[in-house]
Amino acid sequence: MHFVRTEIIGDANDGPWSGWVMCRLTDACGREVRFLEELSIPRGRPPRQGAIACRVIRRRHDRRGRELVTVDVIWPACAPWVTRQEVLADQVFREDA
């Protein structure tokens, strides 16, 4: 399974959002995308590293020679919808179960 690196920027500790965190993903153009994700790792003070599951769609190089990866981010991991993002290749990693 592939993951895209994020930064956990806050906890959603109240009511029905207990156990969820706000994650920030910066795409290849420098735009910030925010996701609310269920936390399955130990808590700590934000900001801290996070990751969201994704599917790699394609890889390419831009005019500046950077390797870019288009991914479908699974938001959150249990939701039936995805959002497509283009990120720098070093933001994507694979972890085998």
C-alpha cells in the first residue's frame, strides 16, 4: 500500500470528532489541502508527521526536472471517495503489510 506524507496540524478532540486529527498536505504547486483523518498512531503535540493512504495513478517529470506523482488520496481511509492530488515523489512511500 502507498501513503502520502502529511503534517498533523491539530486534534479534533470534541464530540463526534474525538480521535480524529487535521492533516495538511502540500501539493507539487505549493497549495495546501487539509484532511480530517482518524488517528491510529500515538498522540503528540502538533505539528507532527502523518500519512494518508493513497493509490499511485502516474509518475512524470515536470519542466524543472522534478519527479511528480499523481495520487488518489483515500479520505479518510474508510470513506468511499477519493481526491486526486499531484505531489512531489519524495512525499509518497510504500509500506507492505
